Amino acid sequence: MKNLFFASLILFAFSSIAEAQQLKSPEGKFVMEFSLQNDGTPTYNLKYKNKEVVKTSKLGLELKDDKKSLLNDFTVVDTKTSTFDETWKPVWGEVDHIRNHYNELAVTLNQKGTDRQIIIRFRLFEDGLGFRYEFPAQKNLTYFVIKEERSQFAMTGDHTAFWIPGDYDTQEYDYTKSKLSEIRGLSQKAYTANVSQKSFSPTGVQTSLMLKTADGIYINLHEAALINYSCMHLNLDDKNLVFESWLTPDAKGDKGYMQAPSHSPWRTIMVSDDAREILASKMTYNLNDPSKIENTSWIKPVKYVGVWWEMITGKSSWSYTNDFPTVQLGVSDFSKAKPSGTHGANNANVKKYIDFAAANGFDAVLVEGWNEGWEDWFGHSKDYVFDFLTPYPDFDVKGLHEYAKSKGVKIIMHHETSGSVRNYERHMDAAYKFMNDNGYDAVKSGYVGDILPRGENHYSQWIVNHYQYAIEKAADYKIMVNAHEAVRPTGIARTYPNLIGNEAARGTEYQAFGGSKPNHVTVLPFTRLIGGPMDYTPGIFEMDISKMNPDNKSHVNSTICNQLALYVTMYSPLQMAADTPENYNRFPDAFQFIKDVAVDWSESKYIEAEPGDFITVARKAKGTNNWFIGNVNGETPRTSNIDFSFLEKGKKYTATIYADAKDAHYKTNPQAYTIKKIAVTSKSKLSQLSAPGGGYAISVIETK
């Protein structure tokens, strides 16, 4: 790793320190200008290839119970500029090395009348801008409460947006595509439909927010390094087309409790005239600190199966018993309880999954519903709290561990907190030690339901700090974390690479809850995945859910080949083959791709991309010369064109193509596919049809 740091780089010209100051990106593609308005309000604007993409936008913070907020009356007392250039190696990822190259401007501001100081730090990369607020140690600003952050993002037109409502408790929405001017009305409908919860701003949207201008410029608004701060949403002034930060409130309505010295997360603006560059950007990771885990040898990418989909579809249950009256809250007596007969996490069923994993080369088996408490949670009260240690009578912790170990397979722990985070923290050390003692090195945690204490939201500062505490505590026990219903990631996995997955979006489970839009997976990489990998749980082969559970009439809006492609297009070091062994055994030739595809990569090439329409990605498996290609398609059939020039020159490969059949359709014929093999080299080209809601997957294996 090579670090080059040159202080005091002359990057901008100005006649006095109070005048507008320019910062250019390393190659000059971007220009950011900072200035103070006449009343001392900090502002910035951003140009991309000499075209304005963010108009003059205000910066600052409104404080609670304070006579004067950090909004205006500032003077510039110091500026510092620098450049930074390094190459670092991620523990896992889409690539095996990442360049972190930016120019920086740090502006120190002093407020008249209060003698308070803040620093606004800007970092300009070749893929966009990051900025944050810093609060140095000082006499007149030590403890303060944020009423609202007032960071603005002034748009240059009525852009097309891919957005979900600014909910404080869930990101599990299908994305809406609309003009900015249409967001208010459409979001208001979502707000009205959600009156039982009303946990979001009716004029707000969540980040990562993907935008496209009329002249083909792609803009992405997000945040990076969300630590000890409240998650940022965006409220839109649709008359002036200005987004402004809107932090998630706590139970009292406060947005953040701060103590100097401290700083905010980074606010990020990615811009390109090529959608592929948005997908390939590593700016979010680069704005996070390097890994704080010195020895990362225990952190391994994982391909797994699990006792999960059968519960999601309703075929099996999480609970050992449905005889709820015999089991009192917190006083379980299963000697008197009648087993439901549908409990999924029983010894025989878990062994079946272990055998399937071992026979097909999978690393692990996730088991949900193994511990006591589900019958109370479902049958009595969603305030029930789990202890994370006590198995049901039909789940032999040690016996199953030994059986899995004998097969070369690990079991993934499941911790459903039921939103009771204080209870989880009380049990966390014991739960992680229990995992160590019984051979578990990864945990899927869940935060379903209202957060306890009551009134807290899933994305306020307090609960964000809990998620961070869980990751850091897990690292102490060498445990990898896959957090569901937690805050959406902001690149934290660079600093704590044991965070190998998050849900934090509408995943495959919703295909069994009524379905998702067939183009949903063509939007997620532009939005949710900007901050880190998602445990999307792909690989469903039976689209008619009623065949799993006659009472469930849902349909998976995807073709089998679309499901295969997700292992490449939806990057994650944690990939699940989510369907049941029985369904994979019906399609062994298609299942072969899931068995073959890698979960860790040395190179990634984004071949073609358009948010909401299609994505085609090629990735090189780490430590090999083999490539895997995935294409996911929206609702319109199209022909995709692939140039294999990324292959090593002079070598020969065998490409196995898993493609939609000519009559395939996500709704009417989702299981129609073809498989063929062809010889390819770096000179080869291929045209391939993708059906509505379909796609294709290709394994490209070097010919020895």
C-alpha cells in the first residue's frame, strides 16, 4: 500500500480568504466552489465537465434550545488544502484493490457573536463530492442538540428519480420512478396508506437516491460513515427543486446529541454521464476509515442455504408449538406443549439441509426458529424478548454442530431481537460466547417490529449506535454479522469488514408477501447497494408460492435465469441459495450455476446499465482466471450485447450460457430456460435475449 499525502497543494485562486474558493478533482472532471453569502451563510455548488449539477446550496445546522444556530454570521478564518492518493486492499469485495484519490479543502468558520467554530471539509474525487461538518474542541461549543441539519442539494431541473418514502423504520418498499415534481403527491399517497404507522415524512425520500437529468447525467445522493449520528433522509422543496437533509428523530423528536470534538457523517454526491460508473464507484467506502480489525483472517465470504424460505412462504413455522395458552410469557414449559408438527428448525430437517449443503459445496446452513420465544412473540405479545441461548426441545445444539462439522459445514446463528435492543445488549456477550462454544462464526440478526423502548425509530442516533455496538462486540468474538431491519449501510464494512451483509431494503421475502416489481433488481444496485452488500437471498426456482403453501397465492416476479444472474449483479460476500432442496433437485442443470458461481472477486466490469431497465456485470473469481456474467432485465424484452475483450488475450474459455427461453416471461412462463456451451476468447462477441423480468447468467471457465 502506498500513501502519498501532500499538504498545501495550490488548487484554487482567490484574492481574499472570504471570497469564493474553488476545489478541483484530481483530473479536473469536477469543480466545487465554496463561498459565504452576504449574511455569512456557507454555500457550495458543483460542476461536472463544466456543467452545473448542483446549484448554489446552503450548509449549516439548526440547534435546539439555543439562541443562535450554526447557520449564518460566519467568517472564514482558515483554509487548508491537500491531496491524497492510496491503494488499499479490501478483505472481500468486487475488486481486490481500491484506489482512494481525492483533493481536499477544509474551511474553518468562526461565528460572530458566539465565537464558535466549525470546519466544513470537502473531498472531491473523480466520481463525486463528499462533505461533512466537524466540531473542534472549544470553549463555546461542547454539548449541543441538533434540531435539524440544513444541508441542501439544489437540483438544476425536474430530474427523473428512483425513490422510496422517507420512512424512519423500514426501507422495504418497491421503488417509484417519477419526476421530482411528482414526489410530493406520490409520497403523500404512501403516507396516507401507512396511517397506522405514520413513521415518515410525507414529503421526504430516503437515500441512496438515484437521479437522471434530461440530458443524461446520473446523480446519486447518499451519505458515508454513519456513526454516532442520525440517519439522513431528504425533504424536497418541489417548487425550487431543492433537497434538504432531514434527520431521523428520536422518541423526543431530537435529531442528535453531540459532544465536541466530533463530526457528522459525509454527505455524498456521485455524478457521471455513464450509469456504469455509478455502480463501479467506491467513493462511499473511501470516505470510511480503514479497517480497525487487525487480523481479518477469520472473515470469510459465505455461500449458504437455510431453513428460512419454507417459513417465509408459510410451509413451516418458526414456533415449536401453536398451542399458545400452554406457554406463558417468559415461563416456557414445553413438557405440556403440543408440538405444532410444522416447526422448521427440527433435527431431522436441519440435517437434511446440512446434507444438501455438503453434497453441493455450500459453506453453511442458516437455521431460524431454533430458540424458545417464537410462540410467545407470535401468540401473545410482540414485546416478548428472546434470550438467544435456549433451544427448542427438537433442536440439539451440540449434536447438530457435530453433525455439520463432520460434513465440513457450519451453521449460521439467528438472533431475532424483536426490536428489544436493550435486552439484546444485556444478552450479547453470553450469546456470542454461546456461538463460540458451539462452532457458530456468523449471525443473522433481526429487528422486526417496533423498537423498545417505545417511540424510538429504527434509524435514529440511539439505535444507529446500537447497530454499531453489535458489530464491534461481534468482532471481539470473531463473529461475522448479517443485520436485517437495521439501518442501510454507508460503507462501514470497510472499517468493520465483519459486517458481511445487511438487508435494509425490500428483499426476496417480499416475493412471498405479494411480490415485488419485476424491475426491482435493476434499481437496487443504484440505490441500496451504494453503501454496501445486501443479503437479498436470491435463487428462487419455484415462482408459484401456492405450491409451497396452498394458502399463499403470491408469485415471484422473476424468471429462473433472472434469479441466477442475481448472484453476479447483486454483489455480496454473503450469498444464499434461498429455495428449498426439493425445488433445486427439480432443476439440477440450472442449479449448477449457483454451485459454480464465486462469492469473492478480483475484478468487476460493468458492461451495460440503465436504472430500472437492465444491468449486465462480469466478475472475475478471486484466485482464478474464471469469469461469471449476470444480466437482469426489467419489464421490456431486449437483446443484450457482450464484448468479451475483458478476457485474457491468448487464452481459451468455455462459456456456459443459462438464458431465458424465447417464450419465457416472469409471470406466465418463468421456468423456461435454455443452457448451451460455446467456446470464447477475448475477441468473441455475443448477443443474448432477455425476457421481461428475466436475464441470463454465464460461467466463463478457462480451458486448460
